[in-house]
Amino acid sequence: MSKLKNPFKKVLENVKGTQYVSSKTFSESGQVMRRIKEVAIDEHDIQNQFEKQNGLSDFLKIPIDPYDVFRVHYPLAPSVDRIDNTKDYYPDNIVINTRFENNGLNRCKPEYMNQIKEFLINHFKSQ
């Protein structure tokens, strides 16, 4: 894998390729409604946020290798996560997590988030 590729540009391409609204949103005719989210960030915004987080995921605070984005379906690859999912992709509404954290927890009920976070952190500390 060449480190000459820009991993933050690839992360941005992934953001632009995965825009959809929850399947819980239906039109009057029963069709799933989809809304393209505005992506008002670029690879520099992603890199700035990554650096602001000191290369750690926002949720579990685990190290992220930005070049893991080039590994197909790799759960620890970086992923842009919106802070407020009702808003679009703006520099002040994003954090960087792993795909595991972003996709694995995206439908998790808020009341379980701290419990899951505590469990995972404590489990890995005990290893």
C-alpha cells in the first residue's frame, strides 16, 4: 500500500458515497424517502479534525491509522461521524471514529451508549 495516497481524501469519498436516510422514513405512498445530505467538508476539514483528536477515535479514544481506509471493509478504518445526525456534514458537526464505532453503533439507543463505551473500555484495559 502506497503512503503517497491521501487517506483523508479517501475518507471524504466514502462520506459522499454513503448518503441515505434511515429506512424508517416513508412517503405517503409507503416508499422509503431518501435525502442527500449536504457535504460541506473537504479532506482538509477531515484531516484537521483527525489532528484535533490526536489521531484517536472520538468515542472510544482508540488510535486510528488513517491509511487503514485503504483496507477493504476494515472495521478500524477512519470514518466521519456526525455529532448531530439531524444535521449535515459541516466542519463543526463531525468527529472521526472507526467504522466499527460509526456503523456498529449508529442505531444504538442513546441510553445504551455510555454502558457500551464503559464495557468496551474496561474490557480492553483488562486484556
